[in-house]
Amino acid sequence: MMVRALPMFLLLAALAQAQQTSITGTISDSSGGTVPAAKVTATAKGGGSSHTALTNSSGFFALQALDAADYLVRVEVPGFTPLERSLTLLIG
């Protein structure tokens, strides 16, 4: 099976909410087209919790109620190479 690389642009915004925060964004391909049904997982580094969301038909996702921490964010789309990025979430 041939696996193609999918260049994706992960647009992330951390939004402070009391003592927790969120990650929201839109997954798109190299041509700017949105990617529906992409699996987005944020895992706290150092053995922390994991949160997962699927993008909607517009490529939008939201991961809610995350603690401030360092995260590894992974985007998976069937048939494409997964994309991983490190992200630090802060409160305030």
C-alpha cells in the first residue's frame, strides 16, 4: 500500500477558560481545501491525559477543557502520513 504525505496546516488557537484552556483550529491540505473527518489528538507530555476530536465537514475541530501543559498534537487522516506538532498551552 502506498502512503502519501498530506501537507496540512494546523491553525491552532489556545483560549483561556478559568483554569483550563482549549485548542481549536481548521485542518486543510496543501491546496487550501479543508479536511473533514480528520482525527486530532492532543496528549499531555509526561504521561498526561489525551483528548480526541474529529474535524467536521468544514475541517474545524475543538478540544475543550485542557489543563495548561505541554502537548503533542497528532492529526491522522486515513491513507496519509500523520502530522505531529508540539504545543504549550498556558492559562491567562
